[in-house]
Amino acid sequence: MSHLQTIISNFAQSDGASVVTTRADTVFVDLRQRIVEGQVPMGSKISEPELARHYDISRSTLRDALSRLEGCGLLERKANVGYRVVTLSTAKLIDIFRVRESLEGMACHLAAQCMSTEQISELKALLQEHERSESLQQGEAYFQQEGDLDFHFKIVQGSNNSLLIRLLCEELYFLVRMYRYQFGMASPRAKKAFGEHRNIIQAIEDKDGELAEILMRRHIAASRLNVEKRMNTQ
Amino acid sequence: MSHLQTIISNFAQSDGASVVTTRADTVFVDLRQRIVEGQVPMGSKISEPELARHYDISRSTLRDALSRLEGCGLLERKANVGYRVVTLSTAKLIDIFRVRESLEGMACHLAAQCMSTEQISELKALLQEHERSESLQQGEAYFQQEGDLDFHFKIVQGSNNSLLIRLLCEELYFLVRMYRYQFGMASPRAKKAFGEHRNIIQAIEDKDGELAEILMRRHIAASRLNVEKRMNTQ
DNA sequence: ACGTTTCAAATTGTCGACAATTTACGGTGA
DNA sequence: TCACCGTAAATTGTCGACAATTTGAAACGT
């Protein structure tokens, strides 16, 4: 299974019972993807009549989809004015990193306590797969980055805390992916990140929740510091 | 200013630019309150036609409000079936505590770094006010509990991280209030909680982010352990 | 030329009706 | 009596139209 396939399958299953049935669902998923990838430019105004025509649906159906996208933080709404695609900024990115530090740290802590041996095996297999493909096509930072998100995704799933899972996998991670697509910061930390991932897995395997949490927090903080450093030099 | 007034004003200002303009806004705020207070019983099915009649609005307008309530985690939706009021459970409450531990811990950390001296003074004044009214009408656990949330509210506001503020003040805290109203667990920790609040403020005043975070996490963890203990004895 | 006002076009908010799906209930058969 | 099925009622999904508000530009005055 390729990285991209893994990602797609994981995000699909993250939607829970989202065997897409309704039209609004379809539009929600499609528009979400288009926003994440920047096909709908960030900061741009959403024209309901235009979008409704584009998808060949009514405004009611479209608005249903839009309200859900607002819940993901991808759209912002102002009464009597309408929706806009969220405008990313370095400051907001740092805010997101801080939230990820705390939430994923906790998720990692819980995952260490309750992941099954089978889940841990899957995690290790995922890491190995990433390392293998990294050695094959090194420098292909794009896949590595999405692969990184896949790794984090699996750990959150292992936390067994549905609120955490919802907040991270169904909301925040789409914003994160949006940043990666559009700020495209090819991380110079790819190599280091692998080692950090390995250590995190080890802590989880040892059922050492406290250590796992600390390692995960540092892992994410390192990315944040990277962004902060770049911000200051500009 | 009484506690209740403080609470209301804080939550009002938390809605940001929510100078209620649209009908859906009004219904959203009102229904949110009714759900939190249990006037709309938890787990109950939302009948769109019935609710629309009750508020004398169309289903479109109602659905706008409902979709926002879903974003707060107060309603759950299933395609082709409709909305239900969320069903609270001890397990979910513990999930919430874990998220609060991590998020509010981080908020407290950041607040220690960037709260202004004026903000800190306000925080101290709030604590004093709580202590005063506590000594006056001790045992009135209800006010203390809402007051406690008010305290946490102010710290989160001081974090200067709008994502944190949104996640906690505009989403999670309504769920927390719902639990307090409906599970009505009069905390036996009231007295202890005051001391913990005082120590947290001290750490913030000392700009000791790490300590402030640890203290806040322990403060919330203590409530969680309280619930877990009660759960096991039943 | 600049700021203000006015009015028209476009957009969002709201409504009621119809279509598609689910739910409830009564009937049929074993 | 119980399980299964089919039809009718109720509910949600979707649609197009109208009302309220915002936006943009033209007209006006200074």
C-alpha cells in the first residue's frame, strides 16, 4: 500500500459512519479537498450561487456542506456577509502547533496505556514502510510529510478517546494538511523525525505513557521551533 | 458583580462578534442554553418540524442553528435520521477531562508568558470575590462550580491563542456546563480548589509557565480522579 | 478632485413545498 | 405467539422563490 493510499484510507475511515449518502456529504468532502489543496484560494470569498451552480445543487444543500466546513475551521462565516476560506498565517500555524503539542502529547500518553499489541505492530510496520520508501526516493519531502501525518493519525486513533480523535483527526488535521499543501515547507527535519518516531513507538511499546507524551511534545515542538526560526529570519 | 453576572458576561463576550443579528443566531443561543440546562433532555431526538413550530421559524433557519450546535458537540447527527441531543456518560466525562488537562495546561503555560499585569489583577480579583462569597454562603456548590469555570475561562482568554480559545471557550465549556447542570456533582473539592487556584495564579504571576501548566493539569486531574473514584465505587 | 449620498445589483437570510428515506403499524403466514 | 413483510405516516433531504441586507457604482455637491 502506498503512502497516499494509506492516507486516503485512514482519512476515509476517520469519517466514521460516513458512507457518503447525501449530496451535501459529497460536496463537503470534495470541497474540503479542494480547499486543503488550495484549488479554492485561501482568503477567497465563497459565492453561494456560483458554487451551487458549479456542483449543480441548491443553495440549501450547499450551505449544509459549508456549515460543516466551518466546523473544521476551513471556512469562516460572518452574519449577512457569508463564508470565506480561512487565511493561513505563520502566527496561526504556531497556534496550531501549540494545540497539537498538548493534544497529541495527551493522545500519545493514552495510546501508551491502551494500544493493543496488534495496533503497535501496525504502527511499527508503518514506520518501516516510511523508512523504506524514504531511502528509495529521498528528498521527496511531500510524501514524507503526509506519511508523518499518517503516523500521528494512527497514534491518536490508539488513544481510545473519541473526543481527542474528533478534535484532531476530523478537524485539526485538515488544517494541518492545508498548511502543508500551501506553505509547502519541505521540512529539513525529515531524517531526524524518523528517529523521533522510532523513540515514540518504543515508549508506547514499553507502556511508558509519561515518556511517550514528553517525546511527542518535543517532536511537535521541534517543528514549531523550525517555523519560528524561519519567521524570525525573514 | 455577582458570579452569575460574571459568567453571563464572560460567555457573552466569548461569542466575539455575536451581536445577535440573525434569527438562527437567537435560536442557536437559546437552544444551547436549554440543552445545557437539560430542558431539552439529553439523548432526546430533535424533531425539526416541532422545534421550528416552537420557535416560529422555518426548518431552514432551524437547521442552521442545529448545525452550529453540532459543532459544539451538543448535538449529534446521523444522515437521513436527524439530530439527537448528546448523551452524557461518565466515560465521556473522563474523556473531556483528559482533553481539558492537556489544553488548559497549555493555555495556562501560555497565559503565564503573556498575560498582562492588568489581566493578572483581574484574575486575582475574581479569586478573591469567589473566596468572599464562598465564606458567606458556603455549601452553595452551584455558584462555586460556575465560578470555577469562570476562573478557567479567564486563563484561557489570557493564552492569546485563538484556536485554544475557540476550542475551549466556544465549544468544550458548554459541554462542561451541561455536565455540571445535569450530573450536578457538588464537588467535595471546593475548599481545596481555592488553594489550587491561588497557586496557579502565583505561578502565572511569577511567569513560570512550566509550573503553571503542571499545577493546572493536576488541578483538573484531581477532578477527574474524583469522578473515576465515584465511578468505581458504584 | 474628493467625499457623500442614493440607488440598483448582488448576496445572504428565510420561507414553504416537494422528493427521498426512514419509521411505525397493521396484516399475513407459519 | 412470533417473525416477517408491506403499506402508510412521519421525518429528513433538496429545491426554487422571496425578503432583508450588504455591496458597488453612479450621481451629486462642495
